[in-house]
Amino acid sequence: MTTSSGGGLPGPYGGGGGGANLADILERVLDKGIVIAGDIKINLLDIELLTIKLRLIVASVDKAKEMGIDWWEGDPALSQGARRTELSRENAELRQRLAELEERMSLEPAEKETHERRER
């Protein structure tokens, strides 16, 4: 197996002085970004049974943010800040529910007593 002097791809792909290695190609793709899109439709007798839309964007985090894509920042599985926010919200909701339940429990004996007095 022969390689070009530039450290590029072997054989005819790396021939000549302009051959790029995999790291250069990856750097270019991440810097510029690449979009791959496709649709799969399954029809039976002109009736659409299933449609699958595939969209793939490959870019660096910085490039994605430039394009306005930052969904991972709000995903609790991928972001510590989002996880803390979700836990805080969940904690506040649980505290509120607990307070409501405690309030109901403290009112129940008084309500039973009032109800029993009405029946007499």
C-alpha cells in the first residue's frame, strides 16, 4: 500500500500534492457544516401508510450555535444546567403538592366533625 508524500489517502485518492487527510476533511465539514436530508414514504395502492423524514446536520458546536441550533443546552440528559433547572422545578412542584396534601389532612378532622354535627 502506497501513500502520497502529503500523508493523505492511499492510492489514487491521495495522489498529487492537493490530497487532504481525514482530519482536514473533518475540520472542513465541522467548520462549514453539512446537511443530509431524506424522506422515506411507504404507499400501498396510493394510500400513504408511513412517512419518515430524516434530517442530519453535522457541524461543530460553535457553527451549530451560529445557525441557531442549541437544543442540547435545554436537554437535562446532556446539560448539567438544564438538569438542575428540571430538578428545581420538580422539587418546587412536589413541595407544593405536599403542602396541599398536608393542608387537606389538617382540614379533614374538622370537616368530619362539622359533618357529624350537621347530621345530629
